[in-house]
Amino acid sequence: MKVFKFGGASVKDAEGVKNLSQVLTTTGEKDLVVVVSAMGKMTNAFEQVVTNYFDTKSEVPSALNEIVYFHHTILKELFTSVKHPVFLKVNQLITELSQLLDKNKSKQHPFVYDQVVPYGELISTCIVSAYLQEIGIENTFLDARDCIITDTKYRDANVQWDETQQRISGVVKKKGITVTQGFIASENTHNFTTTLGREGSDYTAAIFGYCLNADAVTIWKDVPGVLNADPRYFNKTTLLHHISYKEAIELAFYGASVIHPKTLQPLQRKEIPLYVKSFYNPTAAGTCVGKGVTLDPLISCFILKTNQVLISLSSLDFSFMMENHIGDVFRWLHEYKMKVELIQNSAISFTVCVDNKYDTLAPLLSKLRATFKVKWNEGVTLYTIRHASPSEIKKLEANKMVLIRQENRDTVQLVVKA
């Protein structure tokens, strides 16, 4: 048994769905769980439905119509007849969602989000499963919510491993192809839908891989594998052929975008290799994450995060920054949903680089000013370099205003002013 995961970019249109089928044919795998994300930018479209639901309900129907149009365009290119049962199934899912919004009484955004946005995955897998069946690739459709069980932490739910293991082992066929959804699950109290966090489809693949003792998990992307730098920001990049679990976890922690941070832990526990391959070139080796050498080739890896915020704090009376002060700061950072990317402290100061993802900087600064002297820089860039040489760091620092430089045995981090 193996697990394949296809993201939104791989099924962004009808040609993408056809290419997915070609990947299955080319690889020749017969016993598979195929995990599929929402098509293209449909997660954004369903998020817009949630926004409209809370802010301008009158615009919900038009937002849903755009979603229907997008999927029907793909359906018409994949199936010769509009009378194919998949058209009805997709319409039923949209009707089900519309009725859910009409009946909903909850005013909690995370709860409503998790009841709405997963329809992107449900529709995409419905289409993919039907198309594979149409061209002669037999498969079983599986609703991941029947298998992956979580707590009620909506939008970032925690997996209940024992029950999930039992359900997956009991439901997923050991032979043949099963098509299911990434990102989505259900909670074990009232059976409401939950999600595993944005980009959680990789994690879903790892969950199935772990529970099925899979031989391997493969993530299919529009890149040849894991590169040592983001080609959007660096002119020269190198494909990494092999990465150890530990190194991959470090890269994910610092923000490497190819592998979801949660994906690696369950695979490492059972030493299941993770492959990252190109769906444009399925016979290429790609990148393997597993046991063995740290990196092949052993080369510097560059991770870049833009639009960060650097916050520097010092006590109002120049007293030491003690554990109780720092504890308060971390509690407030958590309260305002600031992801901490870098920490540096001295006797009388404490500095953090954070990601203002939820636009909560203003209230956080107001809170901090009541206790500390506060300085901050918005729009800074954070570079994290693993296994860098002094010459590479010097070249990276050239012509930049470096606000913070932090270094340990394997990692250098630079916060620079844009």
C-alpha cells in the first residue's frame, strides 16, 4: 500500500485531472490511497463564502454560483454528457452547503469555516473519482470524515490517533485504489466537520500512511522536488535528492513551503519514506525524505519570509527582563495569534520576529506598551540559512540593512529591512 497526495495546483483544471490519471497509469501502482485537495484556488473561493456569510449575506448566492460555474466548466471538459451522474452529485453537494448555511445558528467563525470550506475537497474528489471510473481506473470513493477523527479545535484540529487508526484500518481496502480528501476530518463529539489547518492535505496523506503502515507517501507537486531555495527569490537553485527526517523537520520548522510541518512526525515514527515529485515528470526520482544522510547534496538551504514584524521590548525602568516578563509576552503573542519566527534577548531587552498573519499587530502593540518600551519594524524580511558558508552569508548581507543576526552551529538567521 502506498499513498499519493495531489494538491490544488495538480487538479486546477480538466487537464490537471487528466494528468493525475496519467500519473497513476505511468507509475503503475495498483494499491493506493489517493488524497486530493480542493481544485485550484477553490479553497479561497469557499473562504470568500464564509466571509460573505458573516459580512454580506446577500452575496453568498453569487459566490456559490461562481463555485458551481468553475466546477461545471471542468466537468464539461471531462465528461461527454451533462447527464453523467457526477453533475447531479456536485449539484447535490452545493445544495447541501446552501441548506447548511440557511440552518446554521452558530456565530463562531472557526466552526462555520470548517463546515463550509471542506466542500472544496468533497467536490474535487467526487470529480476525480468519477473521471477515473469513466476511463477505466476502478476506485473507491471514501469520505475522510468517516476515518480521521479529531477534537473540536476548529480550523486546526488535533487527531485522535487511536480511533483514527481503528477506523482507517477497518475501512480502507488493502487492494485497489481509494480516492479521499485532504485537509478534512470530523470531531468525535457531535460529528461536525473539522479541518487540519491550511495546507493540511499533506498531513492527511501522512495520517493514512501511518495508519496503513504504507510503503511510502508521495506528494505530487509542480516542482521537481525539494529545492535548496525558493526559485521565486533565488536565481540559482539545486534539487535535494535526499533529506533526513531531522533535517526536513528543521527546514519545515523554519518555513520551507514544500513540506507541511505536521506531515513529517507520523512518518518518522514508522520510518515511512516521503517522496516529493513532479506531476509533470512522474518518472523522475524527485526528493526522498527518510533515514540516512542529512542532505544529498550537502549544500546550503535558504528560506525566506517576507512581510514580517520585528518587535523589540525593554522594561520601562531599565530593570532586567526576567522570566515573568517574557512569560507575559509569550502569552500575549499567543493571544493575538502571532507566530514567532525568531527570538533574541539580553539582560534588559527582548526581541521577536513575528508573522502578523491575522492582522492583530495594532492591539498587540497597545497591550505591550502598557508594560514595556516598544520599538518595531514592519515589512521586514527574515532569511534562514542552513549549513551556510561565511562567504554565502557575506554575499547575502551585501547592500542590506541587517537589523538582527543570529547564529548557531547549523543555522544563521538574518532580519533585514526591505
